Amino acid sequence: MSQSILIIGAGRSSSSLIRYMLQHAKTYNWQIHVGDQDLSVAEAKVGSSENGVAFAFNALNREERLPVLEKMDLVISMLPAHLHIEIAKDCLLLGKHVITPSYVTKEMTALNEEAKKKGLLFLNEMGVDPGIDHMSAMKIIHGIKAKGGELLRFESFTGGLIAPESDNNPWNYKFTWNPRNVVLAGQGGTAQFQQNHELKYIPKHQVFQRVKPIAIDGHGEFEGYANRDSLSYKKVYGLEKIPTIYRGTLRKKGFCTAWDVFVQLGMVNDDFIVEGSKELSYRQFTNAFLTYDQTKSVEEKLQATFGLSEEIMHKFRWLGLFDDTIIGLDEATPAQVLQQLLESKLQLDEDDKDMIVMWHRFNYIIDGVEKEIHSSMVVEGEDPRFTAMSNTVGLPVAIAAKHLLTGELKLRGVQLPIDAAIYEPILRELEDYNIIFNENEFDA
């Protein structure tokens, strides 16, 4: 009997998901429907596959949405995170399973009991971070607990970066996902974590100032900054009594010091319009955030204000922050101006490969001896379409979909991938795609 799967959104992160589903469609008698507001984007991802259908789809229009959802057995939402809930509510009404790669929300969690009653699975956080981070961490945490160990520390960092062979700019960074989200990361809320039983808070304007150096064997030095919320994962991971828990984002060494300048200046702000932005140059834009001083150049003022090294100044010069190029954006916010400048220099080139790096650290005590485990995953993309980001976000979603559609995945309700029934088969199959964790255990 044929099964119909709807994939909503054919953007960057969907490429590997769509490819996997189409490759397996004939074997499992699936019909893959790919809907996107831009028909050409959906058509490019489906190609000539006889098991795929591309169509223009406005998922925000409920009248258009309901008849499409009604015909499906499974809905995979690759929309922006805040839009999943409306899809999920309709799927609850219509009796359809849902998978998303995004963080679960309180609104989604509230659907749990009714989803269970209807025998539906609403599986969230099935991407890379969140997703693979949960699965790989829970595998080790469950293993430690099974042999009687007591967890003392759990740290986890993930970063979407550029592969060394494509790293040709002083920022050691290129956009591998939505540039707007990267720019607005400096607008996030207070970071919360715990160290040795002490609660720690970092206000959003200081997040990039308090970084943790991280060295990964064979891959060099990185730095991690704290995610907005680490504390809620104590309960998620069953680590309510753990002394230290810290989740964060990885960047190459030196990135955070430079990015913090944008935050401190206010260039990541999205809450006011830069007057006359269309006619301003980037140099004038930069100067607008600095003190008035007729005797010093824009470069001198910036360097003196933050005590910047020549290495950091080189990043800004290369980016064009002091150029006389006209911005050309009408009624733009500072964040929009900054995003345009960054996108002009930090996009993936035609032959570039991106890289996802994930690193976990576990400390635990067993038989009176403290042990430490480092677990790391480094994945390079294939090309600018099938990126490491697309593979690590899309493949876990796709594999979970397969196990659900074949009846192997029997969990129901609103779920995260923290149960062995979910993570064991997915992690096992991800190894076939070179998404592999290297683990090193030693006495602490």
C-alpha cells in the first residue's frame, strides 16, 4: 500500500532529506510531495524522480493547507521553527504524524496527551543541534548510568563552520544556514547554565565575551559560547542532580572577539531604522556607532574603543566595514545592513564545502574513580547543495521517517530523540553516511 509523505519547505536544510526520501521511495512504495512557496526550488530538489511531486505551497494559508495535509500519512515540516505549531494542530485534527528538526515548544508539548490518544507521533528536535547532539549524548549517558556511574559534568558544543580546504577568509567562517539567524544570535536572551552546582547567567550583550577554549584532536582549536538555555536539559537528559551542565555553539578561535564588536556597537540590533540607510556608505554606517572625534579616522576610533589587535582589525577591513561602498538598502535596520555586508563576503563559493563540528565532554565517577569521556563528530559537506548542514539536519529526520512509516518506531505523543528506540537505529545508519563519533575515555 502506497504511503504519502509531505515535506514542507525545500530550502537549504531540506536537500539531503528530500534526496534520501526519493532514493528510498520505490523500495517502500512512498510518494514524496515537496511543497514550497517557490515552485522552482521544489522542482530543483525533486528533479525527474517518478516518486516525487513538486508543487507551489503556501503553508501559512490554512484553506490551502488543510486539503493537502488530509491526503498525507506523514508531514515533515522544515519551516521556520515558530510555524510548526499551526501545522501540528492541523495534523492532530486530521490524524497525521509530524516530524520537525526544531526545538520543541510549550505549545507543541501541550499536544502530547491528545496525540497519544490518537496514536500519533509528533517527533521534534530531529536535526543536528538539536537532534544528533541529543542522540549521541543520551547513548553515552545511558551507558554510564547502566554501569553504575554518577554524572558530574556534561558539556556539549556544536558549530556550523567551513571545511579547512574552503577556509579562505580571515573570519574562518562562511554561512551554512540562514544568515539572518546568525546575525540575530547576538540578540538572544540571557544564557543560563550550571557549573559545580552554581547557577550562571550571561546577559546577551556579554555572551561573546565569555568563551570556552576547546581543542579537538586532529582538527585544531575552537571556542565555544553559551547557548541561551542549558538548564532545561537537566530534566530532558535525566540529569537533575548533575553539578555541571553547559551547552554552547562552536566557532574557530578568534571569531567571538570580533563578533562581539558588532554586538557592543549595536549593529546586530533589529529594532530601529537607520535613517537614510539607502544613501549611506558602510564607512558612514560604522562611524555612526562610534564616538564623535574629528581628529581620528573611523578605523582609529574603532580600534581604540575596543582595544583591538591588528589581527581583528584585519577581519573588519577585509569585510568592507570601512569601505565607501553605498549600502543601497532603504529603511534598513542595523542588523539588515550588517547581514547584507556579511552575505556579500561570507557566502559559500561554488566548490566550497562546509563542516559541522560537535564535541561532548562527560565526567563521571564510578567505584571511587573519576573518568572523563570526549566524544567528537566532524562532518564535511559534499558540495554547496548537499552540505554538512543539510546532511546532519536532513538525514536524521529522513531515517526517523523511514522507521515510523515501516512501523519500527512505535513511540507516540510529543517526543524528543532521547529514547534508545529512536537514537540507536538512527545513529547506526548515520555511520553509513560518515556521520560518526570518535570517543576517547581516560582517568580524569
